[in-house]
Amino acid sequence: MDLADQISDVRFLIRDRDAKFTAAFDAVFASDGIRILLTPPRAPQANAVAERWVGTLRRELLDRMLIVNQRQLRRAVAEYVEHYNSHRPHRALGQAAPGRPLADPVTDNNFRVLRRDRLGGLIHEYTRAA
């Protein structure tokens, strides 16, 4: 991503208080009108949700694929995000996905299961046939 091309869309930069971020780093963004927001001091859980999602993305997708260019990365991440929000079970939601409710329990043993391959077979989604 070339920041210069999309700078007009950026309004805020959220960062922690690490010493590697110098005043010169902040000045680059401030010169384009971007407001810099610092996470609270001594609050290691302040960005835990984002870090957990990035970790999941890395473990389930990026560590298992060879990405050759930016276009492929964008397409793979977009497809993974769609899978993550519409099909992947989440423990905190009782094994439902954020974008759909949990299916009714199956009482009949005679049903077919359909498998849909995503990301070239890296991820499989299973659904009950109608």
C-alpha cells in the first residue's frame, strides 16, 4: 500500500508508546493532518482484540500460503475475512459465526454434507445439503 495515494482517507493513527516511535515519526503523519492517538500507558490489553485477530489471520492463512505480490495478498485476506465473518465458528459465540446464527441441531441421521473449498483448498467450509 502506498500511503501517499491514500493519505486523504486516513484521519487517525493509533500507536503504542514504544520508544521506537520518535517525534519525527509522528511529525510525518501530523504534517498530513493525521491525528496521532496513543494507547494508554501500562495497558498491555489495549489492543489485544486486534492483535488476536492478526494472530489468527497469520496462523490460519499467511503461514500456510506463499504470497507473491500485493494483489494476491489483498484477494486472499479479503476471502479469509469473508470466511471468518460468515462461516468460521467462534468459541465466544457458541460456535456460531458473527455473520450468521447457529444452525438448528440435526435430528435425522440421513443428510448430506457439502464441502466448499476456499483459498485453493486451504480452508474447507462444510454445510448441510438442503
